[in-house]
Amino acid sequence: MLATRIKYAMKYWRLAIHLLFKTKHFGVNNLWWAQQPSAIGWHWYQILWGVLTILPILRNYQSLKVRSCLGWLPEADCLALGFKGKTSP
């Protein structure tokens, strides 16, 4: 499972940074010069406060795990990463 997480981290590192730190231009579009920034993006001082206080970053990580299992990733990938437990039919 650790190897799978490392593989995904290498592939989707920009999206992970965007979701953890809620950056404005480093997410889905991956363009710093995009005209329309992300609607969930924080300002630089909010990101700095989140890093200093740690708790907002932990909440963002929990949110990342939940969102990844709501359709952002295929269910098989979500299971492989260990974000979602197998359920009985």
C-alpha cells in the first residue's frame, strides 16, 4: 500500500499540494497565470496560518481523503490507497 501511495504522490503531487494548502493556482488547471483562480483557494496569509497552526492542514488532508472517494478517483484506486474500506455487497 505504501508503494501505491508513493506512486500516486509522484503522479498527482500538484493536486495534493493544492488540496492540502488550498492554493489558488496550483490545482486542477496547474497554471500560475490562469485568469480564474480556484474558488476554494486561500490567500498567502491563510496558507501561512494553516502551516503554523497545523490543524487546518490536517482537516484539509481528511477532506482530501473523503473527496478522493467521492468520484475524483476510480473506486479501485481509492481502495488501493486505503482511503476507503471494502464494503460487503
